[in-house]
Amino acid sequence: MRAIVAESSDQLVWQDVPDVTAAADEVLIKVTAAGVNRADVLQAAGKYPPPPGASDTIGMEVSGVIAEVGSAVTEWSVGQEVCALLAGGGYAEYVAVPAPQVLPIPDGVTLEDAAGLPEVACTVWSNLVLTAHLSKGQLLLMHGGASGIGTHAIQVGRALGARVAVTAGSAAKLDICRDLGAEITINYRDEDFVARVQESGGADVIFDIMGASYLDRNLDALATDGQLVIIGMQGGLKGELNIGKLLPKRLRVIGTTLRGRPVTGPNSKGEIVAAVTASVWPMIADGRVRPIIGARMPIQQAGEAHQKLVSGDVHGKIVLAV
């Protein structure tokens, strides 16, 4: 089969690699499309190795058709159209996936566009609902509102009845966020997000991709009993935590990741996938949430897709057609 091989961070080559097969508890998917994530860019640069036992091939989500099922798999059949959350291996013609990480294609979504859903849907639901318990009437602040995760989080937050504030770096991106339901839109280049959010009483939940550079200001922007959920480190790894700001407002600072979780058990990828299928897919089927695909490119242009993602010259997800 063929797959993308990262010869360097900017040399992603579509070439022959050994075939993969499904283990007893896996399904083999003939890939139609793969979603692009910032973690893929980091892995290509040698900064984010896959978890032990995962494929070395880049790619954390795909859509396609089941080509083979393992001997222990009973819930899926050859020929079904599916999408899947991966620990790796997605930038390829075929990928083997643990059966609990496979999802049906949501009603109303094309097979190709479905490749842009598993990672954002599982990340958003696991953090906003299963971790932070975002609820009706609360204020959510989403940094990077026009990103793949951001555009999905806005819609899910609104579907849950929450109010949504976002930060983004251009008027065009803020327009996209408003169209998706964000009621407070903040250009981080020339506005103070802390002041804007405090005008509305502070955020109950902050969903943060920046990490260290935003840590102190995020604490200032939280309301009493607020929760800061950090999923990224685009603004650095190490910051100073002012505990004096935590105690008076009873704040919580939470760090999470999805890729390295176990397949089954409490807080596992399988548990999250099941929750997303049960709760988010109906939101997509009835139109409250839709995949936001900012670019569709052939898999042979994976390097260009990574450059586009890093440049910020895209909103929503990038999908690579195989």
C-alpha cells in the first residue's frame, strides 16, 4: 500500500510502505480521506512521537470503508462506511483501528468530510462535557475560535445552551465564529480578552490551546468556580501559576490529552467515541452542528496542507483525499 512518509518536517512523501492487517480486535479501513491536525505537524517535525505500539505513520482520524474485520469484532461488517479516531496511521491507503474507536458516518455528512470529525468531536465532547460539565447558561471562552476544534466547540456549546465567547486573529475569522453562534468575539491582536469576558461576569469554562503564555490571564478571565481546560501548548510549555488567584475564586486548572488514552475502560477513547456517537451525532443529524471544512486537498499535498495549517490561512478542518 501507499502512505505518507515524513522524510523531514517539510518533506512528506507519498510512497510504498508495508501493508497493514487487522488484529483480532481491530477493523481495517480502506481510507477515503484523512483529517489534518496540529499534532500531525508536530509529529512530522519529530516533536510528538506516537504512543507505544501505534503506527509511525502520521494521521489521527480518517473516513473510509471497512475492508476487513478482526476475528473478535462483532459490531462492524465489511463494506460499512465509517470514520475513526486513531493513535496514528491515517495518512495512508489502509489503516487498522481498534473497533471501539470506529464511528458511523453521521447523517447528512459526506464520506470525505466525515474525516474531519472524529478528532474534534472527541476532543470537544471529552473536555467540555465529560471533564468540565459545561451546561446551559454558562459562559464558554474558546481560544482559537476559527480553528477546527474552535468551530466545532462553538456549535456544541450553543447546542448545549451555553453562551460562547471566542478569540481569533482577524475580522474574517471572527465573522465565521459569529455565524456559528459565538456572541462575544474578540480579536486578540488588539483587544484584551480578559476585560471583554469580565464584562459578562467571567468565563465558567475556558477551553485553551495556548498553554503557558495565556495561563495567568486565563485565571483572571475565569468566574468564581471556573475551570480552565488546557489541551495545547502553542504558547509554551512552562508558565508561573499564581495560586493566590486560584483559592479565592475556587478555580480549577485541568490538563488533558486524547491520543495517549487507553482504548477501553474509564476515560478511554472507546468510552469517548461511544459518548460522541450517542450525543454529538444526533446534533449533526438535526443540523445544530456541522463539520466546518476549510480546505480539501489530495493526500499527495500533505506537506502543503501542514504549511496551510501552521500559517493560519484556513478556518475549520483540512481534509486530505486519498
